[in-house]
Amino acid sequence: MNFTTKKTVEEKKKTKKKNRNNVTQALGYQHLHGLRHAYAQRRYEEMTHFITKGYGWKSPINGGPKKEQLNDFEKHVDRQVQLMLSQELGHSREAIVKSYIG
């Protein structure tokens, strides 16, 4: 393999990543590494609205409240949503979901 071919492959990867990030940011999702993050952020907001019957919030990475800003009930909802999201995304650790939603 020569260096020209390798550079072309790397350029293609960068272009794909840039395009993917442009699309997800146009949909209103920030600080992304892909559509999986956008899905998790959207589902977080949907789930908090569903569980609280309309009184939900955005994920922290999208301008929603940080954990320390939540009251006890909201902290409980936040934990439940993160656990459900973890299962939906096929992860066994809640910490992975935090990287998606902030």
C-alpha cells in the first residue's frame, strides 16, 4: 500500500465524520461523535417527558439541567432514564450513557 492510497482513505473517513456531524448538528444536537449520541439525547428528552407526564427536560449536553440542579424526584427520573437508555443502547454501564447525554 502506498501513502497516497492511505491518505485518501483517511481523507474519506474525515469527510464522512464531518458530514455526519453536520447532519446531527443541523437537527439540534451538539458535541456528537455520531447518530448514536443524537438518538440517546433525543430519547433522554422523550423519556423524561413521558415519565413525568409532560414535565421533562433536555439532556445536559443539550442545555438541560446538570445533576446537581435536579430535585430529588428529578434525580430519580434521571437515573431511571439513564438505566433504560443503557439497556436500549446495549450497554451494561450507566457511565457509557453519560458520555452520550452529558
